[in-house]
Amino acid sequence: MFIADVIGRIGICTYSILVVWTKIARTMTTGDYSSHGVVFIIAEIAAILFIGMMCVVTLTRMPQVRSARGVEPYLTAMGGTFLFLLIAFLPPPMVLPDAVRIAAMVLMIIGFLSSAYMLAILGRSFSIAPGARALVTTGPYSIVRHPLYLTEEIFIIGMILFSFSPWTVFLGVVHWGLQLRRMSNEETVLWAAFPDYRSYAERVPKVIPFLPMRGKRAATTG
């Protein structure tokens, strides 16, 4: 378990450093200071903040008190995290108006910055693979049980619009399916690790804010 945790930390942070380095280099060489170019640079900076925060919380996270069983939860987590890297290998996207591409980048900025904030709230409890470290129920986690996945979908929608094609829409649908399964896997672990999770799940919606709860049934939906 210790060796796997160390390998996981090194792998995630190595990936984060490579992505951040690439984005910094691309941002510095953009040379486009039109409204489109400036929004692009801001989006790249927001992505750097998010990825950098993911590296920090991964390095400083506390030990697990419980982890998922089997291989599927880990494969699902990896798929949900890295699936959209495939966008680089897809056919060229459709040509859309600049207004749509700017709107897409604004969504990415909102998604990246809000996701970085969620990581800061999770702090040392963060984990990509399903694992129980500490139960966080304050701040945005008092509104929905999975706010990080909600904010991540905002920048995923932005990425789909920015590189719009049937393939990116398909990736988006698959990604959301993986994330829903990922939430269920995480809740299985949290349910087993923390007795207070039942009451928390009964009063707080899963992912859609302010969704009316349906009594104890809400706690069994995963």
C-alpha cells in the first residue's frame, strides 16, 4: 500500500509538471494579444493553477483509512481523470465562430479556477482513486457531495465547445458516465469508513445543488 501510494504521488506530480511546463511554454510563445488571445492566455493560466494545486494536494495528502476493493474503481478513476487527453489525437474540430470559442474558454476559466478552489477545500483529503482520508462536509461540500466533479464538468463542456466535433461530444458523454460511476465508488468507500456519512448523504444532494431530497432514499443512490 505504501509503495503504491508513493508511485501514485510521483506519477501524478510528474504528469502535472509536464503539463504545466507545456502550458507555460505555449502561453509565453502565443504572441496574440487580441481579445481571443488574451482569453486563451487566461485560460492557460487557470489550467496551470488547477494542475499545480492537484500536484500540491497529492504530495501532501494524508494516509488512507480505507480504500476501494478490486480493479474497476481504479480504472474508472484513471479514465475519468485522463480520458480527455485523447482530444489531442482526434480529427480536426469543426470551425466555429470566434464568439463560441471565446465562450468556451470562459467556461474553461470558470471550471479550472473553481476546481482549484475545490482542491484547496479538500486539501489533504484529496485522492484520484477512491479512498477515505477525512470526511469533508463544509463549504461547497455542504451544498453538494461532489462539487469537484461538478466544476470539472464546467471546463469539460468548455473543452468540448472549443474543439467541437461528434468525437468530443462522444468523449464528453463517456466522461460523464465514468464520473457518475466514480462518485458511486467513492461513496461506497466513504460509507464504510465514516458512520456520519449516512446522515450527510441524506441531507445533501449528490451533484446537483439544491435538488430536493427524498428522505433516506437519497442515501442509497451512491
